[in-house]
Amino acid sequence: MTITISLGWWMVPTAIMIVAFSLAAYADRDNSPGPYGAGAFISLIIYGAGLVATLIAWLIWALVA
């Protein structure tokens, strides 16, 4: 029995996803210490932007592939 994993174009959206959420986590580390307030809202916006970038990358991959 042989199991093969081919590295193809699906790696591009995966890399974009890793970079987007890594940048969101990096930007999130300097917010206010409380779990509520402006810092939490800014974190939500940053993670949302990462999610949107990831979904756009996967959509483009699905339409092109």
C-alpha cells in the first residue's frame, strides 16, 4: 500500500492562510490587556481581514484549478 501526497497549487492558498493568520496573531499581541473594549474590536477586525484574504485565495484557487 502506497500513500502519496502531491504538493501542488493548493500550497499557495495554504501559505496565504498561514501568513494572514500569523500576521493577525502578531498584530493582536499589542492590544489592551482587557478582553473587552477597543483592543478586542481591533483584534476582531484584524482576524476578519485575515479570514477574508484566506477565503479570497481559496476562491481564486478553486476557480482556476
